[in-house]
Amino acid sequence: MSETLHIAIAGLGTVGGGVLRLFAENAGLIEARAGRPIRIVGISARDKHKDRGVDVSGLKWYDDPMELATTPGIDVVVELIGGEDGVAAELCRATLKAGRDLVTANKALLAFHGGELAALAQQHGARLGYEAAVAGGIPVIKGVREGLSANRISRVSGILNGTCNYILTTMEATGRAFDDVLGEAQAQGFAESDPTLDIDGWDAAHKLAILSALCFGGVPSMKTLHVEGIRHIQRADVIYAAELGYRIKLLGIATLTEDGIDQRIHTCLVPKHSPLGTVEG
């Protein structure tokens, strides 16, 4: 078996904590599929003493996440801090400049700085992985980059935000108002305490910018992306749409035109029994 792969994780929120738990539960399976031993050798987050539901006592703690970029013995840095700038961006740049492989789930960072990070990776002989940044549970990025590499893509569209889809489908199923369902989503952990990125469409916009760059070439761009969320949707809208045989969905749509790439995030009327119309929760 190949030599051990040493990983460090920066950011231990919902995603980072989930990575630790999954690795603890499935380490043997992951290593068998990777064909080499894998060890998490360092972690970093803002609060050292927060209970994350997983034992981290045996892992080396770094108060300064920037140390992960240059500390000897680390092969891959996994950035799960979040945010388009600040320490997340600094850590990603430093990691790639050190020739160290980087994995990130940070869609906002990639939407604004993806071109720069890709160039740094190429310049310094490092690899940049970001499958988890866009619909990681499907997954879609590997499918576009590899499975569809010989295809000319002219349009990409889909539901890119689970929180909004949950709210819209629950409003339809229960007849309840937007604010009521949003509160429930927050209580169940489906929506953040500050849901702005989700319900105003920006989370989906970040993902669409990345998908557009992959499908059509070039680098992600937010400058020409039209963004509308679901904050304005009322109970009556959902009821009337259902009576007409439609469901309201927040869609991301990117189309390659003669004038460039048209990128849009907004609510659409989707036929109830269409593939997108049947996506629940």
C-alpha cells in the first residue's frame, strides 16, 4: 500500500465536524478505496473547547490556521472555514503557494477567487479539489469535468439550494406562511440563524458561477449574475401556482449565448410532474 496521506482540517463547524465524524466511522472503507492509509494530523478552529460531537483530543490543535499551510508533514489542507475573504482566502493562497494540495467546500471563495486559486495551483504544482462546493452529494463537478469533457454544453439549470426548496415545498404542503416555515427550518437546522445567503439567492448564485465556469470555460464571475431569492414569495403565490399545475422553485439557470453567458437565479413556475417539479424538501 502507498505511503500515508496526512490531512489537516481548518474549520470545525457543521461541515468540518461532519468530516471528522464520517472519517471516524468509515476510515477503513475510505482508506481501502483510496489505496493508502489516511491520517488527520491537525485541526484548527476558532473555539478549541466547543463540543463538536466527536473526540478531537488525539488530534494536534493549531491556534493559527495559517500554520497548516507550511507545517512539515501535512500533505493536504482542507479549508472549511467559509467566507469569500479573510483567513479562509489567506489560508488557501498560502497552501497553494507552498505547493500543498488544497480541498475546499467554500463556494463563495471559489465564486469570487476561483480563477486566482486555479492559477496558483497550476503555478506551484498543487491540486485544487472542490467537489463539495457545489451539490457535493450528487456529485456534479466530477461529472462535468470528466464525464462530459467531450461534450459541448449550452445550458445548465437546476435547484441549487436545499433550504429554499424545503421552505417552498413545505409552504405548499401545509399552506403555512413563509416566515413560519423559515422559523421551523432554522429550528431543525436546515437554515442558518442568519438565512440571508440562502433565502436571498446568494448561496445558489455562488454555485451557479462555479458551474458556469466549468460548463462553458473561463473563470467564475459574479459581475453579470442576476440574483433574486424567495423572501418575497407569499402563501397565495404557492396556492395559485398549485391550482394551475405548477410548483414554485428557485432555479439557477446559465445559458451560453452569442453575446456571452447569461446567468440567473430566480423563482420559476415548474410543471408539477417534471423532474424538477418532483424534487421535495
